[in-house]
Amino acid sequence: YKKCCYGYCIDLLEKLAEDMAFDFELYIVGDGKYGAWKNGRWTGLVGDLLSGTAHMAVTSFSINSARSKVIDFTSPFFSTSLGILVRTKDTASPIGAFMWPLHWTMWVGIFVALHMTALFLTLYEWKSPYGMTPHGRNRMKIFSYSSALNLCYAILFGRTVSSKTPKCCTGRFLMNLWAIFCLLVLSSYTANLAAVMVGDKTFEELSGIHDPKLHHPSQGFRFGTVWESSAEEYINKSFPEMHEHMRRYNVPTTPAGVTRLKTEPPKLNAFIMDKSLLDYEVSIDSDCKLLTVGKPFAIEGYGIGLPQNSPLTSNISEFISRYKSAGSWPPPPPAPQTLQMGIYHFSGLFVLLCIGLSGSLLTSLGEHVFYHLVLPRIKGKKKFNYWLHTSQ
């Protein structure tokens, strides 16, 4: 059976077989249906249980009143509801979509940080005895605020054009700190860009089972569910007019309904089925074209089906209750969502930059101490002449 079947229900069946010490032979029901009353007899899984062909039905088998009248169900091992699946369509992104990966506060923060860094670079270069200043050492070039801005923008955008670089140690330290800041910001921006620039998606907006589009469908609007499923029975019982419209679009299985949604052009605009099955189809959709919409409805549970008065019913229900109490199947974690990256995501980087700006004051002070106190003494001693390159 491992060649054909796997998943949640198979894991449950294997666990029950281990704990209750029974063997089983697994087969797939011949007509592929869950079971409904049709032409004077029960079809699918229910029919096999009534005829004695099967002793147990383990699948996403919804417990409902009609089935419960002719077969027994264990206590529910999974709670679900009905949902609506639609297909998304990619559309062209707006002209400003490239700014989506970062929140507007982050863009403002980068702009302010760049100009403040350029200002500090200029001040340190002018005040340093080793800098390219307009006074003091007859420099051939002057490092101006424009030079600092050009350098900061070049680092930010990765330009390779020639630009003036600071000569003093303080300026070089601050320049490298700004480069680290830009590297981390741009890496995060690029990573988030891939998630948000996949294109804006449009889809059939449905609020739920009571949406007017379902109750009064326009010409060409097609939706359906699986034949003889609990979803079809619920819609037939609660909304007979809706069921009459969708009957011609119903499909034999859930994968068949998904295929009709994804064909070009699509043969279905919406597909109604158990939300747990729809969520699974969304999770394995490699094209990312499927989406569940609207509020869930018709809360129901999955149970294991057995013939009426089966001695296994109470025993299996007891084990299922134990598994629930022990937390054998914890709920899956919620799927991560793509979010804009705000300034609070990069607060550590801004703190690092501020510390660097403040710490560079100490470097600048050290330069002045060395230039005015230490270097004159070194120049006076011939054995330290090899240190003179530090003044250049």
C-alpha cells in the first residue's frame, strides 16, 4: 500500500494498527467516490462498508447525518470546513513597485543616514591633519561635501566610477562602516524584492458561500465540487438552486477540479471542497496560481467509517481521543507572510552606524594627538625616520 498511498490518514491507520495489534490490507474504492445515495443504493466507500467488501474506511471521510444513519463513525480525528478555491492571475506591477520591499520609513532613514555620513566624512577630513583640506598642507585635491556625497552614493549603488576617497584614518573607517551598512541593507532589499515583485495578482473575489456571484451567477461563471461528496450534499440540501447550476460543472475528484481551474482557458472559476484538501492543493501548487478565498463554512469533522455495530468503533474512538489528549498531531505552523521591511527591522544597523559616527570622534582625537604630540618627537630622532610615512 505504500506504493499508492501516504499522508495523514495512512499515518493514523499505521498507528492504530500498531497500538491495537491488527493487520490490514488497503485498497482504493472502485468508483473513487466517498459515498452517496444514488439510484436506490449507496455508492463509494459507504457502499463497500454496507456490502461487507470493506471493514473500515480511512480517508478524508466527512461525518454527516445521511451517512451516519447507515454506517458508524468514530469520534472525529480532524476538524475542517468547506472552502472555495480560485485561481490567481499575474498582472503588470505598478511603476513604483520597486519600492515595495522597504517601508517608506526605511527609505527616509537611508536618505538621512547617507547625507549625515557624508557630512561627517567631510568634517573629519577637513579637521584631520592628514586630510585633503582646503588649508594647511597644500593638497592638490580638496575633499568637499560633494565629494563625500558622490562617494556615499557610489558605495550605496555599487558604482565603479572613480571618486575621491578620504585620506585620514577616521574618514576611511567611517567609509568602510558605511559600506557594511549598505551591504546589509541591499542584501535584505534584494531578498525581499524576489518575494514582492512576482507581480500583482488578481483573483475572483468571493466572500463565502453566501456571495451573490454564487447564488446569482452571471453567464460564463462556472463553479463546482466533487460528485457525491459531503460538499455536494451540503449545497444540495442548503442551496438547491445553486446546486442545480453547478451540477454540470462537478468533477469526480479534487485533483480534477484543481486541473480545471488551472487549464488555459480555465474551465472553472471557483471550486468548492473541504478546506483542508484545498489548502493542501495550494501548498503543493508549484506555479503559485491557487488561492482559497472567503470565510470557511459548514464546519465538519473527518472520522473513520465502519459498518454499523462494529466492535471496533468504540475502541478506535478511545485511541483517537488518547492521541488528541497527548498531542500526537500538533497543528502545522502558519505559513510565513511576505512583509515590508520597516526601519525597525534595521534598527541595529542604524545603531551601529551611530556608534561608528560617535566612535570616529575618538579616532579623530587620536589623529590630532599623534600629529601634534607624538610625530614631532619621532621626526627628531633619526632611528624613527621610517615612521615618517604616517604623515603622508
